[in-house]
Amino acid sequence: MAPLKQVAIFCDGSSLGNGQESSRAASVALLGYKGFWRAVGEYLGRATNQQAEIVAAGVGLEALREPCDVKLFTDSRYVVETMNGRFRRKSNLPSWERLDRAASKHKVHWEWTRGHVGHVLQEAADNAARRIAAAGRVDELILRDAVDSVGAVEP
């Protein structure tokens, strides 16, 4: 049996107007393999920041075409602690179910990374999620900008 491909995913969610009737949310994941990156995103419409963070991890895992050994980085302790079994799921159950389905196909190592401290990959995911939320749709130019901003950087 061939070893699983080693993939890194940096993901982030953004909810502009979090918790308000007019909130606009989006999720983005940057997938890296051997120094090459691609970005995927989803516009969620009205959703909370927590929902956007959960979906961001799911979007990244769903984009993988085969089972992989994944180091998934997020600035959401909520996602990391829940997926590592230390937090109980009390809300956002449809988002958690989606993430569980996506994660079940892979060997996932859940890693927390501090957000908004200048980490190139995390900042690129955050910026793209904010821009998609503001635009109200996934724009391929925004995803391309995210990839261009990281170049061939290694996680």
C-alpha cells in the first residue's frame, strides 16, 4: 500500500457583521503539496464566525481528491479542541457533520495557529475569506490572489 500524500491545509472563516441579521460569511482553505498551493472557498451568506471556521476546514478537506495525511492549521481553537475531542458539540451541528464526513476520508492532525500575527499562509486565508464575504460570492481572482501571495512557501 502506497503511503498517503502529505498535505498542509491553512483555513479561515470570516463573518462580517457576525451575529447580525445582515451578516455575510465565507470560508477559505489553502491546500499545499510539495510547495504548490491552491485555494478553495465558499460563500455562506448569513452565518456566524464559528460556522465559517468549521466550514473552512471542511471545504479544504473536501477539495482533496484522494485520502491524504493532512496537517490542518486553523486559528480557531473551537475547531481544533472540538475535533481533538476536548470540547463538546452543543451547536452548529450541521457544520460539524459536514466536517466529520470530510475528515473521515483522511488522516488529519488538527493544529492551532495564532491568527493575525503575520503568518503568510494564515493571513492569505483570512484575507481571502474576508474579501469573499464582502463580495457576496466566490471570486476566482480572490482565490488566485491568495495563492499568489504565498508563492512556494512551505508550512
